[in-house]
Amino acid sequence: MRQTAPQTLPYEELPLGPLDPQRIEALWRYGPVAGRRQAVLPDGRMDLVAHAVLDASGGIVAVSLAIAGPADRPSTVAHRAAVCSVGVRFQLGWGGACLGLDPAALVNRVLTGPAAEQALGPLATPVLAATCADGLQHALAGAAAALARRAGPATGPSQARALQALRWLRQHPGAPLQALCTALALPERTLRRDMLAAVGLPLRSLAGILRFQRAMALVQGGRLPSLAHLAQEAGYADQAHMTRQFRKLGGFTPALPQLVPVAA
């Protein structure tokens, strides 16, 4: 059998440089590509994105801003030729604080145009005025750095509890939420309220998304012998539970990568 080379996506994550990694997860770029619909899986995070229309020489003709709210379901994004995108992905629990927006009001929504510009205020001006891709990247990174500083050096009690709960959920995949409440010595109602304020998603939904992300990372690692092992390692009750969650959050069923022999 012939081994087919994987198709290269025009997506890359760029060095964070001086950006605060506690608040900013990634600075990314998506190159121009015609006729592609890219699947976007839910991760609960918020993104600030600048879309640039390019001319034949690669210069920027126009820039538009978008703010993607936290998602709890899969979606697709259509990409056009002569449009490149540069984005900032905020760390889970930090998007709303940095942007000054209520994440719960933006679940599965995207702010565009004047609404996105208003959220940035004067920080939008250099981004919209960029004339080349490198300049756009630099301007967006500068805006993100200012937004991170605007969030303040320390979180309030509610966000601090939410961030502590997120760390615990990542360390204990599959654990019941009651165990989280016991570990943090907090009532479930308080944690639900804190998580909605910080992330915008219900606590139970977010736990499912984190479990799904862990499973996807394990699949990409390619070191598990079976789907049953994958379900156990990711924190699902069983393989059937994992399959249901993959269909809900990814729109597909789980599968382990297969090694394809190359014909001599």
C-alpha cells in the first residue's frame, strides 16, 4: 500500500514573545486558502482575531476584527482566498477578564465589526491600520499584551476559585464534580457561578470539554493499544460514554491512528 502524506494546513502557532503565558495561550496565523471549510472543535476558550484581505503583492487592503466566544459544540469556518487571519487565543478563564466582556453572553457566538472594535477601544486602531502581515501580527500582539495588563495583576476571589477548579479538573479527569467541591471545600452552587463568570460555560459542560480535549491529545500521541484504554486514560466511564461524547463535541467517533505500511 502507498502511504499518503498528510495534507498540510495553513495554520501555525507563533512564538508568544513577551506575551503573558498565564493569560495568553497562543498567537496563531492562518494563511490564505480558497474553498476550505475548517472544523473547529470546542475548547471553552475565547479568541481575538484579525482578518486581513490581501492584494496580489501580499499587502493588506482591509482589516476586520472578530471576537470568538467560548464554544461548547463543534462548528466549521469557511476560509477564502486572499484572506489571512492572525489570532490570539486566551487561556481558559481569562478571555472575558482581558477583553472586559461577559463570556456567558458570547457562548457559540462571534462578535464582528464595530462590536469587536468597541471591545478593544483605542487598541483596535493600530490593528486596523496594519499594511502588511508582519505588521498585523505585531499590532495584534501589542493589543493582546495591553488587554492582559488591563485585566490586572491579580484576579478577584471568584475568578481565583474558577482557575483553581480548572487546574483540579485537568489533574483529575473523570472525577465526579462532588469530588471537586470536596477538594476545594466549596459548595457546587458557588463553583457553578464562578465558572459561568470566568469561562461562560456550565461546570459540567466544561468538565466534558476538558475530558474530550484530553482524549484528543491521547489519540494524537498514538501510544494507546485500544479504544477501551483510551476511554480509561481520558477519564470516561467506558468506551460507549466516550463515543457519545465524541459525537456530541466533535461530530465524529473516536479512532486510533493506524500505521500504514509503505510498499517497497
